[in-house]
Amino acid sequence: MGRGFTTRQVHDRARLHGATPRATPIHLTAGFEFDEYGAAAAHFGAGEGYAYTRIGNPTVETVESSLAALEGGSQALLLASGQAATTVALLSLAAAGEHIVVSTHIYEGTRGLIRDNLSRFGITATFVDEIGDPAAWEAAIRPETRALFAESISNASNRILDIPAVAAVAHRHGLPLVIDNTFATPYLLRPIEHGADVVVHSASKFLAGHGNVLGGAIVDSGTFDAARSGALFPHLVEPGRGGAPSIAERVGGDARIAYARESVAPRLGPTPSPLNAFFIGQGIETLSLRVDRQSRGALAVAQWLQTRPEVASVDYAGLASHPDHTLAADLLPDGFGSVFTFTLRGDAETARRVVEALETFTHMTHLGDVRSLVLHPATTSHVALNAEERAALGVFDGTLRVSIGIEDVVDLIDDLEQAFVAAGIRRAADVALVPLVTDAAVLGA
Ligand SMILES: *Cc1c(COP(=O)(O)O)cnc(C)c1O
């Protein structure tokens, strides 16, 4: 279908049977009546129809179909949170005694899941620091490896993954590349188009977009190859109980996501509320509009910060000074996202004074909201790491993470500037050197 991304984000969704309301109805119900006696057995046998919301719900499936379409995947599975999406995706691939290869540059919740929880399930991990070097990924792969995992745009220092190069390494070994695409969203980057096999999201962030609900999603490319990779994933290719056909025989390339939907998500139970699914679906309808504006605003704020003498460094992939800028310009032609860090000249106390003085930016641990947010990673998200580990991730005492919202960009810059004054760090003599940024200039309006 040749329609544009923004057209598809409001039109690509499954039609419901019967009445066709323009907005997605909220099927807020634990379960569904069986219309006739045989429908119960048909559901439990062949999976027909709806029975119980943990197994399937029309509101949830509507959002799944639009996410799959926008990511260029075959199917999507909506879950209760981003953590649930990563957990279900990885447990659908790896079992006790097996291993995953993971980028060091990931969300701290994911690092905790892998280090503290999956390890207790007997799934071990090797972390790759030099994520730009395909040989480093290759060297970490073992016979028992079952997946490679990374973020498209990484948390903290905005590292960009060379998805085609790492996917090529994974595929040489018959393995899937799993990408957390939360920071980029499918509007800016569709990892499956670049060779990734599985995409996960925290839908709590840009997809829902308004800071109101939690959600997560898995999108699968639908290209599981039983002949090539079946020996690594016996749970997908071996006959079911009583000699039933294997999942791969039943659904072919969709075996991974079918296993996640049928055997992992409903058993572990991180089911999304249909009400939350509705809000995520609503958010998706304006995704491109928000992310486009947020990306432009972030670039303008990052460019301004880069000119400020109070600021030691700005880690935004949209700036030519970022080590991954060339790769970013290649993979992210429509914008570089809106979450990044910058490091103040000063210590944790300097950072505290700036955060306390900010008025338009909200101090909280979230991102992807329509409102701009700020957080001090060293004392919050990254507090479990030691100083050396934090430094390797670009997190120092003076580092702040911002998530740029849809506000007028002049207001955001004014807010940062007045916070520098209030914190007692602004160097007044430099003000005249700062170009006057206007919304019209930045947004091309
Ligand atoms: C927030 C986030 C998660 C976890 O998602 P939740 O919805 O909070 O469970 C995972 N990955 C990234 C990159 C995130 O920003």
C-alpha cells in the first residue's frame, strides 16, 4: 500500500464485525459470552472467537493490527508494559541453559531484567560494549545463543545501532535480532525494514504519548525459517502434545509471535487492560505529528545547549558532534528523536539546582510525553551502577536527561536559561553570542 505513514496511522486497523463506529470501541470486559454451546469448544480447540480477555480482546487486537502495519511487521502482541514486552519476547526465544547477546547501551530496567531475573531462569547474557563493531557481536555468539538484543536509539547517550550490520551477523547464525524501538518509534525508524526480526516497545512512551497509561508491544517480522533455525528453537518446530502439528507447521513464519501469544503471554499474564489499549490506539493516531515536532524541538534545544558555556557536552545523535551522527543521518532521515542527555559543567549539586529551578520541564522518570521532562540519571535510573559503569554509558554527576515535548521551543530554551540563572551557573557575558531562536525559524513555519 503506497499511502503515507500519517495516513496509515489513522486508517490501518482491523474492521470489527457488525456496527462500525469510527472510534475504536472499548471492550472493557473480562470475557465474552459463547453465542451457542459449540462456540466454547471451537474456542478451546481451534482458538476461534473471543472467550477471555487474557487470551484475546477486540480492542487490544485493533491496536495490535495498527502497530504491526506501522512497523512493517506481520503481527503484533500488546502487553501490559514495555518490561512485559521485553520479558515475553526473550522468554519466547531462550530457555534455561541458553544465552543472549545484549548491547551494553540499554534501558536500566532491561539490564536489571537480564542480570537479575533471566539469570535466575538460567538464561545467561554477554554484554557487548562496542556495539558499532559487528565483530564484537559475532565474537559474543555461542552455540547456546538464541537472540541478539539492542536498542535502535539507546537510552542515555543516544548510541545508534547499525541494524543492517548486526542483523547480518545474527542471520549468519540463524538467530533473530530483537530491537527495542521505543526511542525511535516506527515513525522515525522501522527496524524490520533494516533486517531486524523482532521489535519491542514501551508503549507507555511515545505510542500512548500523553503520559497516561502503561503498555508494551512485540512486533514480529513473520519470517521465522524452520528449515534454517528449527534446530535452535525446538519449541517452535517439535510436535505439540499428543502429536499435534508444531507451531511452525501451523503458522509458518509467524511461529515466534504465535508462541509468545499462545504460550508465554497468557501464562505469565501481563495482559493489557482494554482501556489502556484504547489510549495507546488513540495515541498512535497522532504519533507522526508529535514525534516530528518533538524531534525538531529536540534538535533546536540540543543545538542551543551546545552553544552554552555552562554545558560540557550534549549527547544527541542529531548533532554533527555525536559519534554516531553519520549512521543516524542514514537510518533516521525524518528526525533523531527527542530524548537525550547533556552534561553541565559542575557536580550533582549543580544538576540538582538546575532541575529544581526548571518550571516548564517536569521533573519525573518518564519519556515520550507531550510535555518536556527532565531527570538526573546518576541518582535515579542509573543509581544501581558504579561510577565507572555510569561513565561508560555517558552518565556523570552533572548529566541530565531530557525528553522534549511539543511545547513552543522558545519556551523550553527560556526555561533552561532561567534555570541556569537561578542555579547560579549562567555566564552572562556569553548571552550576546547566543542566536535568537524563534519557533518559526526552528519549525520552518
Ligand atoms: C520505559 C522503557 C522500557 C520499559 O517500559 P515500561 O512500559 O516502563 O515497562 C523499555 N525500554 C525502553 C527503551 C524504555 O524507555
